[in-house]
Amino acid sequence: MNTLNPNWLATVLAASVFVTATHAEQPEVGEVELVAELHITPGNVTASKDGRVFASVHGMRRGPVQLVEVTGKDSYVPFPNDAWNAKPGSGQDVLNTPHGVVIDSRDRLWVIDHGNWLDKPQPPKLVAFDIHSRELVYRHDFNRWVAPDGQILQDLAVDGERGFVYAADCGLDPAIVVVDIQRGTSRRFRGHASLAAEDVELVVEGKPLLFPGEGGRMAPARVGINPITLSADGETLYFGSMNGTSWYSVPAGLFREGAADERIAAAIARVGAKPVSDGAATDAEGNHFITNLPDNGIDVLTNKGELKPLVRDERFLWADNAHFGPDSWLYVAINQLHRNPIFTGAEDTGKPPYLIVRIWTGTDGQPGR
């Protein structure tokens, strides 16, 4: 007859308690946590690998500051300082209309400032700040060939290791704009069908949205390339239009080597389906998390090509962008943008608080992407 170890039961119970506690501490896939409730409107949000949260303030609903670090459930401080958050248009070293924000692996906060939605539009620029010292560490001022009149440079994908930044221009002539950090040069890729809006409605809260067209007249909203992301190894650029149902890829190396537009165009491939969306993030496993504007949620296009819901939440009234922070947390700005006059032609019916949330994906996230 076998003799039982007298400590067997205690060992089993201890192990059981540990497993139960571990399971309890692990969020469920799709679990939503509220990060902040703000009276300013977050545009894009990004989180560092140690959990610091930064957000641009959307230029369609301006606040007293343009770029912030979130310090609590309802608190923030200007970032990097008050001077950069001075009145838009008041100087060269001011954030006029910052939009896309991304933290790279070197803890640099990259900000694209398209300078529009002002009485006098300001020249667009790309800047980066060290999040620890708060010092400006990079600046690129775009010329009029790369960023012509009518541009809206907004979402960003940053490859800090190789020194390239990819920006989506969803303006009058949709394009991908690429900045070579080391050389201080930039280029514009345009004219491909994948960059343009499809003829699909942008519907939020059950209403098709409008957008100013020719002569300022309101017309059905049709917005081109918007979400843009990078693979974990930096070798594949992913993108899609806001008014679009397809998610595309292109080898990032073609941009890095300065390939001709014709070679880049020939290499663009459809990856799979996507919802009508404003933001996206790609994890280290090749899954794509894409905001779903009509259904108030987040969808995931898996690395096997299956599109499925991750979150449906009545609070998700315009999930604007998505970037990974630490672990599997996906940070998302919720800003009721569809209630803004630019989409309605009427008064702003947005109601604070505007939200920053995070969602547990259960996958290997990439902070800042």
C-alpha cells in the first residue's frame, strides 16, 4: 500500500489557491477597464511600457491644451510643458493641431501636427519628445510637395529601431507619408486605389454621417486611409481607409530603400476584411485590432484571416484610435466625434466625459503600436 505524504493535502490546497488567485488576477479577453473620464476630448492615445498614458486633444473639439499626460481618472498635465501648449498658431514651437501620437521602444513620444482646423492653417510637422526629460529630440517640417494644401496627416506608425515614421494622410488626396529620421527626408506615396475611400456609409448611432464637400456643402462622409500599423519586425506596413472594408499590407522595406511608386503599388496586397474604422493596432502575433465605428466596439482580424468581434460596448461612441501599452492592454480613445459639427453641420452634441479605456486582448501586445 502506498503511503501518503502528510504534506500532500496542504501542497494541493496551496497549489489550488495559487491557480485560483492567478486566474482571478488575469483579466478575461475583451475585458474593458476605464482609464480616464475627461472633459477634454482625447484624439489619439498611447501608453509607455511602464504604463504612462499620453493623449492628443482632438482639433475638432479644442480644449485649453493640445497634448497631455493623463495623471488620474479625471486629471492631466500639459505635455511636454506649457510653452508647447500655448495658443495654436502663436509660434513655430507650438502644437497647433496634434493628432497621431505613438511612443517608440526608446521612450520617445512621436506627434504628428497637421496644423489644420484653424482660421489660418499652420505648416505641418513631426516632432518627438523624450518622455522622461520632456525635451524635444526630433523635428521634421514637411514641405508643400510632401504635405500639400488639403492634407490631414493623422495616424502614425513608428519604427524606432530602423528610424522610419509612416503617417496616413486622409485629406483631399489620400496618401502614405514616410519620414526617414536619420536623413531628415520625407516622401509621399499617393494615387493607389487602396488609399481611397470605398463607397460605403460611415454610420454611427444608426445615422449616416456627412462631411464638408465642394463649396462647403455637406455630403456623405467618405474618408480615405486612416488606420496604419506595423508588424512586430517592422517589415510590413498595414493600412486601410476609414470608409473601407479591406485591410491592406505593403513591405515597409520598399519605403526604406526608396523604391519607385510603381514597385510599391505592385506590392500592395489585401490582408482581409475590416469594419468601417478610425484606428488599429497590430500585436506581436500578427493579429489586428481595429475600431468598429458602426457597432460601438473593437474587432480583431486574426493572423488566420478571420474577422470577429472583441468588444461591443454602448459607451464606445466613436472609438478613435488603438495602441498597445504594457502586457496585453490595448488603449483606446472614445471621443464622440460623430456628434461634432464637422460631421453634422449642426451644433456640437458631444457630452463629457470623454473616455480613455483599455482592453485585455490576451495576446502579445507591442507597447506603442
